[in-house]
Amino acid sequence: MNFIIRRMLLYILGYPFCPPGPPIPPPSPEPSCSMLPPPPRYSPDLQPTTFAIDRRALKPCINRFTYIWLENGEEFWMYPTYVGRRSISGCKWNAKRRRWNYFGIDLDNIASFVCY
């Protein structure tokens, strides 16, 4: 059988032309939080809000340090990388371990926020 025909048949049948190598890991959906510098050392005062938190309000905070207060009283620094219709995700500062962790939360749980 001719080399070119044989190669075309292999291609049609889905066989690769290259010998198999090590598997390539799938791309990670989350950003590398370890590359971020620590957030500011201070905690801002609570910014009261009378409106519901929606994605339009949080969009300007993407890729900026953002301080978030939750409805349950928890507060923390976050570096948002995605704002959806009902949720926000990005890197959350873990003050005890002094490092960023990937994190996501529903917008309904956010009481207030301020971005820098």
C-alpha cells in the first residue's frame, strides 16, 4: 500500500501521526491566585447599601481588590475575576494562612462591598 494512502487511512480512522507522549492536563478554569500580591493591610468601614447587589454593580470590581461583607457577618478581601448573573468568583484572601484561595459565592449572600 502506498505510504500516502496509508497515512490518509490512518488520519480518517483517527490515529495520530505522532507517537503518544505524556498526557496534557486540561486547562484549569480558575485563575492562579498564588500570583497575586497580598491585599491592603487595613479593613475598610462597612459601606451600607440600600439596593440589592447585582452584577452591574460588581462588574467594575473585576480584577481589582474588593472588600466584601456578607449577610452572615463575615467580611474579607477578594479579587474577583468573574461576575455572573447570580454569582461572583475569584480569589479570596485567607488571612490565617496568608494566601489566596479560589472562591465563589452567590450574589444574594453579599450585604455590601467596596472595590479599590
